[in-house]
Amino acid sequence: MSLLIQTQEEKFLHRRFSDYYSKSAVGVRGLEKREFGFGGWEKKIEFRHLAFRNEGELRARLVSEAPLYISHSVAYYEFPDARPMPNKNWQGSDLIFDLDTDGSACGHVCGKFTCQKCLDAVKADAVKLIEEFLLPDFGFSKSELAVNFSGSRGYHVHVVSDAIYDLDREARREIADYVSGTGLSFERLFWNEGKKFFGPSPSQGGFGGKFARAFVSRLSDDAFARSIALKLRKPEEKEKLKSAISMGNWDNIGITNREKKLSEKFEEMKLTMAGRIDANVTADTSKLIRMPDSIHGGSGFAAKRLSSPDAISSFEPMRHAPVFKGAPMRVKATETVPALNICDHSFGPIPSGEARELPEACAIYLICKKAAVIA
Amino acid sequence: MADLLFCSHYPFSSAAKAYVSERGMEIVSSYVEKAEERVREAIVSGKVRKVPALSEAQEEELALYAIARMIVSCANNRYLINRYAVSEAKKTSDYLSSDASARPDYVDAVAAEFGIRFEKDGAHFLVPLGKYLTYTPRSTDYKLANREVSAGKVKVSSHERIRMLEEAVKKKIERELPIRAAFPAEVKAAGARMLALLPKLEATVVKVGQENYPPCVRRMIEELSLNVNLPHTARVALAIYLVRAGVPTGKIVDIFRGAPDFSEKTTHYQVEYLRTKGYSMPSCATMDSYGACVAECRCGTPLNYRANVHGRALKKEEGAKA
């Protein structure tokens, strides 16, 4: 079982990836209990059910095979290489959040070359996930969170904690649904008591509190306030409403149709309150996920592990994730390459068919994107 | 806690186990008879009777509980085990409700059996997120997104606290049974008699286009026939599939007859509801996220699956992997 190497580009990447693995530390917590998967030019996971006893064994395999993609299970198994799956004897899993840009934050469509705007947007999503959900709501500590760049166009947050270790798929699906606001219902957060109308207060946990806080803060926007009730243009009326909401009393809105109006605001605001994650990844207890600090074969960038969750704010994928610093090389574009900036080197656009000499990280990026060949 | 009252209310507790192992327990015929009656009632009516407040009755309760478990183990049938677990859990819930005001420390002690600590918060309770997700039923009432979640804790009402413990007891009994051991002949005979209480399933459940049922659907039907408690999401998906595949409601209800908490009326209503709402079939990706996908047939949605197309590709791929 080994990955077939065919073209000269593949040969080249194989050599350079192998160099990288011979020099870098590889490993993951609970390595001997994880299932590994390797992928090549055609498929991100071509072989799975692989297991290694220790870091030395894993590194030896990575140096000799230098796969384009390396993934490990989010799960810990008693027998990680056993097949079929039930024979592995699942013991528990990390909780994973996968954030990926869909390449639309920039307004145009990025295609394979994710633009800076989209990378910034997905970074903001990751920060939001951590600061508005994982820490305050779920109560994880920063030391339980391991954040890494995905190597391509997103981030992975691994939660390693006894609190979630043995949760099944359905429980994890609930967590994912919570973050993405799936199943969120106005009727369950607001209720009538006689003629009174109650709802969440800003101090309470969960989406109710999130909505109450966002609502109160948006009241200072006059257009928003007016869209609820005309009288709210007066500051004293705003204050009266705010203080009522602080007690969970949403009755004090002198408007007809208050439920309908509030529920419209709720529907409109829930999208901005929710996080953007791939719920299927979070729910999957046997998912294979990119090994942190391994190279992503679709970019030649490292799935860079961040030193702490806070480090994400200063992390710049196009600057900090490329790993290859070898001699410049000549590549020929096989499609139009847009203007790019990798490791502070600006280049492009390059018309299809034209050759350029580029720093190695830039050249490898284009080769991995299958947008250039060695000239 | 050698508190006989506590032990008789919660015979699954470690305190009750310790009480029994300290004093020893004899399996006498009269107990076996009563225990058999207890199991029968649990299976047929879904209830286990409460214990009279007499110390002899309480001691007896511990013996009956133990023997009832042996009888159910001898019957060794998933439907009977799960149905029995539901009944015992219901009884626990009754006790917890009354003990909550009279003997609140009892409720704490039962929660501790499952490693749960409920923190009082006004009229409510706070429970750690992981325990909440493990021990609440998966229904819209308990949807996490509509819950107050803060600092890793979820707010629940006093009623919901007891509902969680009921679920915990049910899961514990389902997990522990059957006990594998050599039991006295009398107990074995009682176990064998319990099999007569099984609902009668039709041999061939559905005929319509069955050859084209995808592996996930086959698996769910098979699990139901083995009395596995399928998660709600899987049940809905299966029902939608069958509705879409043109299976009449009566036949769909028959397929669900194996579910340990089966209720003819509810199932009939729910299937009809799905039919009138015209829900669309979850895609394969969604099925996978439910944990219901069992093969890579690449059919996109289970309804697209055709044995002579995807089934063949599947076999080929499996051959290549092996």
C-alpha cells in the first residue's frame, strides 16, 4: 500500500514534503490511539485505518511516503487499525469545529485562490466561535482548545476535554446545532403569561441572552428603534424599554403586533448571532481531520498549530503558513493566476501559458493548486 | 447509606447493591413468582408497582428487583429488556417526584449514581453540558439551541431534572442487561415464558420495491426488528423514506412495531403527519450526520438508491478495498 507517484510535479512535492517531515516535529495527543489516513493527488484520503505506535514510527512513514494529505481521527480507539469500524472499539473523541470560507465573503467568487478578504472573514468566524460560544457558553478553558489553520482556507478548533470525550453523535449534533442556531425558535424563548409578554434578559445564557443583548445594543440605532415603535425615538422611552428588558419583561413595547415584530427582528438577527461551522464535522465521532502542522497538499502550506487561541488574531495564513524557503524556481502557469501575495512576495497576475521565476513557497503553492507546472 | 427506604425506592443504586450483598439473598420460589409478575406487568402495562411502606416489603423489593433482572436476562430479547427498562425508569421517576420535596437528599444521591451534580439556581437547576446532552431525550423540548447555556452549564426545571434521571436509569438498565450467568431453572423457565409477551411481527414486513432499499434503510429496519431504540432523527428519516417509497401507513407502522417504546396510535399519527406534510428525504450527507449512513453508495439521497446501479458499485468498491 503506497501512494503512486507519477508526474514530475508529484516527484518534486514528494521530495520537498519528505524533507519537511524529516526536520519537523510531528505528532498528536494520544497518537497511538488514533486512526490515520493518507491522501494523494487524486483524493484527500486514499488510505485509512493506519495506526502508529509512536511519533518515531509515524515520522519514518511520513518521510518515506510523504503523502500530500495527512489526517488523523478525532476519535481515540483501542484498536485504531482494526476494520470494520466497530472493531476499533471507540473510546471517545475530541470535539471538532471546522470553519471554512465558502469564498463568497468578498462579494465575487474566489475559486481556488482564496482571497485575503475571505481569509479574514473566516478568521473572524473562528474568533467569534471561541469568544462567543466555546469560552462563555460551553465553559471550556483556553487550555482545552487547540486551534490550527486548516492549511487551505479555514481553521480547525479541537476541544480536548473530559466534559465532551464520550459524547455520542447526537449529543455533538446538538452542540453543532447550538452554535449554528439550528432549531432556534422564537416561541421557545418568549412566552405569554396572561396579557403579559416575557422573554430573555440580557444577563441570561444562551441565544435568549445573546438576542436580548444585541437587541438592547441596537436600540441606540435610531432607525432600528423606530422600526419597532415610533415612540422609541425618545431617549426616555428607550431607557424605559431597556430597563424592562433587563428584567425579562418584553411587555413594555407600546406597539401592536409586538410578537410579530419581535419575531421578525429575531429571525433577522439570529443569522448574525449564530456561528458558521460545518455541523457535519462536529457531529462525526469518527471523522478524519488534517493533522496539525502537517502540509496541506492543496496549498503547500502547513496546517499551522497556533500557540494559543489568542494567537489567531495575529495569524496571517499567507504569511505564516507557507513552509518552503528553498531556492527560487521557474514554473509555467496552466491557467490564469490572479495577483497574489505569499510571504510578503507579490506576484501575478500570470496569464495562462506564461512562465515565471518565483520564490519556492509561491511556486509550490501554484503547483499544489494545479495551476502551474515546473518549467 | 444503609437506608432501606432509599434502597427500596432505588434498587439499581450502589447502596441497594451493597445492602443486598451484605445480607445475602436467597432465591425462593415465592419470590420468583412475584418477580415474574413484576416483569409481566412491566412488559404488558409499562408499569412497575410501588412498594408498600413496610420494611419486609422493602427487603422483598430488593430481592424482586434482582430476580426480575435475571428473568429478563434469561429471556434475552432486546425488546423485552428495553421495555422493562422503560417501566423501571418510570417507577424511579415517580419516586423521585415525591422524594424531591420530602427527601431531597435522595434525589441528589440518585444523581450522584450517574456522576451528575445538579446545582440549585433559584427554582431551577444547573447541570453540566455533557451530562445534559447525555441524559436528555433528543426532542425539540430539549433542543440545546433554545436553552440557557452558560459557563458549561444548562438550566433545567425541577421536572426536567427528574426526567433526566429517568433517562439515566433507563439507559443504565438497557446497558447492563442481559446479565450473562448461570441462573436457577425456575428463573430460566420464567424467562422463557416472557417471550410469549413479544408482539407478533409479520414475517415479511414490506414488499414494495424492497430490493431497492439502500443499506441505511435496511439497517434501520433490521435494527427495529431487533428492538434497538433508534434515535428520533433516524426514525423520522426512515418514515419519510418509506412514505416516499410508496409504502402504505399500516405497513410502516408494522415496521416500527419492534421499537421498545412503540405506541400504535402515536406512530400512526406521526407517519400520517409526515405524509401530509410531504417532507423531503434527508440527503446522504444529512443521514451521515445522524450517524445513520452505513455505506458509501454515492446515491446522493437514499431515495435514489438502486440496487443494480449503486449496489453493484458498492460491491465492487468493497472488493477493491479488501
